[in-house]
Amino acid sequence: MKFSIVIHGAPWSSNASHSALRYAEAVLECGHEIVRLFFYQDGASNGSSLCVPPQDEINIPEQWQVLINKHGIDAVVCAASALKRGILDEAEADRYEKNAHNLLPGFAVSGLGQLIDAAGQSDRVVSFVQ
């Protein structure tokens, strides 16, 4: 079965991101495929390389990055959501004349069309909301 997962929650403000991460791991362990991870609204914060949780907490953005790289999963951060939260890839930093970018490697910035495309390719779209 093919899944797409939409993550609406920031890694530190709700359990949505952590629950989605564990769900994604379970989907893969069961032999299913993840077509795309789509980080939307506050979920865009999962793509920031500048998140530094306390030492006794799980580094959820880092865990997403490991999962994405290990399984070659397409991970998209909504462009509008990312820009509002100061999350930029190199191209967006150049476009808006910013002196730095902070999108974690393995993530890509794109629009809602990627979510629609993922839904068309998937048997199930599962959303994790705050």
C-alpha cells in the first residue's frame, strides 16, 4: 500500500510530528511505501536545521532527516509555510536576498501541488494535526 503523510505540527508544540514519525516508521516496517511526506503549516518547522532541543528531549527534525535519507523518501516542506517561519533553502535565500539558508538536507521546498500530486499517487493520505 502507498501512503502520503501530512504533518501539521511543529516538533515542539504538539505530539503531531512525533506521532507522524512513529507512524511513518511503522508503515515502512510493515513493508508499505511512503510516496511523500508533506510538512504543512507549523509542520514546516520540522525542516529547520536550527532546531536545538534540550539534551533530554528527542531531536525530532534530526530523526525525520535520518528516516528520509535512510529510505529515500520524498519530503516536501510547504513553501508558504516555510517562508512564514523563516525556513529557507538556498534558492529561496537567494531569491529574497537573505544571507543564510536553514533547510535540512533531504527536505525540499515546494507548493501545495506536491500534496495534490502525492494524494493522486497514494492509496491513503494520513494527516497528523496539532
